[in-house]
Amino acid sequence: MTDSDTPENNASGRGNFLEQMRKTREASGRNRAERLNRQPQPVVREALSFDSLPEYQRVSMQRKISGMLGVDNPFYRSHDRAAGATTEMGGREFANFASYDYLATNTDPKVLERAKETIDRFGISASASRLVAGERPVHTALEQSLADIYGVDAAVCFVSGYLTNVAAISCLVGPQDLVVHDEFIHNSALAGIKQSGATRRLFKHNDVENLESVLRTVQADFRRVLVIVEGVYSMDGDIADLPALMELRSRYGFWLMVDEAHALGVLGKTGRGTFEHYGIDPREVDIWMGTLSKTSSSCGGYIAGSQALADILKAEAGGFVYSVGLAPVLAASATAALDILRTEPERTARLRDNGALFLKLAREAGLDTGLSTGYSVVPVLVGDSLRAVQLSNELLEEGVNALPIIHPAVPEGLARLRFFITCDHTEEQIRHAVEATARRLGALKARNFGLASLDMEKMMQLQPLLQTPDNS
């Protein structure tokens, strides 16, 4: 051992080393503090109040304008009992054209009995995701019933129709993919596309030639291509040109998704939907989507198609995997309603006759029914949003419940009343609804009632409400 290796020298060396480390840390700390002091201090943020948001300002403005003009809000009318072809509000009965119980299954004794039996056995909730403890026999029975109706391998049910589109679309496509949709597609499909991160393009309503021009221009740049249409369009009541879409699919190799929310129970001789209406093999469509709240008078949605498609969704779709299972009573009720669809095709026939009668009478009365083909949905175009709201309110006085569709749900100038037809509507109800609509709308037009007719004094009073609020 040398003198430099003595314990005293080693201890002294370690002490010097530690002291040097401390000084280095202190210097580094001073330098960091100096750098931080030179940087601008972060601005303290205050949480925004919801009543300062432009979204709330729009709602508030609509309320103030309605109040100033003396026009009642037609939305959120509370019904005293189950609503079908008729309903009751405030102790008064109305002919109801605002509910989509197309085949009158919502109050059918067979459906109600199935619901009561299911509640007695399973209670109300599935109480868990189907993956863990939420699976019930009624779920698989419903999915098999849907698969049988569409003539495909399998189906998957979700807890809402809106969620069905969001979950399925965002599961099947992503940032490397392209989704092309009809310009009038439902908002839930738009939400699903946005969540997926896929590139989105639209084509002109029901214009297959325009769709082809979009595909020809961009489809080669993407991994997967999905085209989305509706069987019966919910706002306009016209039908997708499925044969032309299938021909296009054979050449461009995209997935075709058809939203059957307003087509199941409505189109086709036995109500099986758009494929039956056109006589097309349902297996040639990649994805059938629909809701359980219309013909099947329940709540929820479904995807039907190949077994591989169903397996993917049950394993990967967040809206299925991470959601509670469909309430057993809703699944059983929907199955019972689908049983009625299969065994009582005369209901679909009555619905078809009622829709045709409504459309014929409306056109004869000079009402603008737009693109409607007279099946489940018949719009009456009014144009002015304020006029549409007032027309709805005046029809209520006539004993007719029909709701307006106004801006921003549709562009200003295309506001309308939307009439949902059911198999239980009577000829008398239909004739009265059309006559009252034509008469009341004619009177409103004669008075030039609407936003465009407001006098200068009213416009001056409304001006502060119409200005964009400054939320800076």
C-alpha cells in the first residue's frame, strides 16, 4: 500500500468528490432557476362558465326569439301514454305522425307479455359487459333472429342505434382508410367517421355517378374504402339505389354499409328491407346496420353480416366491449317484434298502403313532399324554419302531432314537417292530417308568416340577439 492509499487519504478524496458534486448541483440549480425566471410566467386560466359558450348562446337566442315572436316551442312535448298512430298529451288524444312505431309492435300484447316474462326472469339490467357477466340467452336469440331476417351469418347488438354506427365505423376503419358517404347520411355515421380518423368524402345525394367520380379520383390512395348509404333516408323518405351501388362495388372493391333504420319492416313484400325491395342477395352487402327502436319498438342497434365481421366487432369495437350489455327486456321485446314482422306480413302491406295514400293526397293538395317515395317517411317542405315551427303548433290545435325539422338540422330554406306513417293509421286520420296541413300552411303563406317577413321594428328588437356574442 502506498501513502496515497491510506484510509485517511481515501476518506479525504471521497469528501472532496462529494463536495464537488454538491457544488455542481447547486450551480446547476441556480442556472435552472435563472432560466425559469427569464421565461414568461404561465397565464392563470379560469374555467369557462357554460353560459358563456357560443353553443349556449345559440340555445338562449332561439328561446328569446320564440318568446318575442310569441311562437311556442314544439319540441319536448310530453306524452301521457304509449305513442303509436295515436297519442295523448295533456288529457287530449291526437293523431300522431311523430313516432316511428311502423308496425305497431310497441303495444302489441305478444311483445308486452314477452317483456314481462323477461323482467320476471332477468330483472331490468344486464349489469355488466357481455364479455364478463352480461351475456344472456335473449341476446343470442335476438342476434340469430336478425341474422335470419337478413340471410347472413351473424349479427351483433349494441345498446343504442347511434352507438352502433360510432362503434362499428371507428372499429373497421382508421387513419389509413377512406369513407365515402351520401351527403344526407345520419349524424351518427359522421361521428363514427370522425372518431375513426379516416379520410372523409361525400357524394351528392343518391347520385351513383358522382360517387364513382369520387372513387375514381381518390380510392387508390387508401388501404380500406367504406361507402355508407341509407336504405330509406330519414329526412327525405327516398330509397338508396342499391342495384347501382352493387354494380359499382363489383368494380371498385369497396365495403358497402347500408343503414336500414327506416327500411326494416317497411321495404320489401315481407318487410325484410332494401335487399328484398330490389331482389338482391343480402350477402352481397358487406355491412347491414339498423336500429331496434323503430319496427322492433325497443332500443339499441345492430350490425349484420359475415361471421368474421361479427367476431371482429365483438372483440374490438369499444362500444360493445366496454359497454353494458343490452337490457335483457329490450332484447326479448325486439325479438318478439321481429317475430311479428315474420308472421304478419299484412302489417307491412298496410303500412305501404297508408304511405302511398298520404303521399298521393299530399301531392294532390299541392304540398311539396320533396323526394319521398311514400313508404315510412313523408316530409312536407315548408322552407322557412319559423313557419315550420308555427305550422306544427297550429296542427296540434287540429289534433295532429307532427314535428318540424329546422335549421341547423337542415339548411335554412329547407325546413319541413316530417310525417312518420304506421300500419295503424286510419284513412280518416291521414285525410284529416293532409287537409289540415294544406289549409294551415296556405294560411301562413297568405299572411307571409316567417323569418323573412318580420317587420323592421321586430328586426331591430332581434338584432342584439342575432349578433355573434364576443367571448374573447
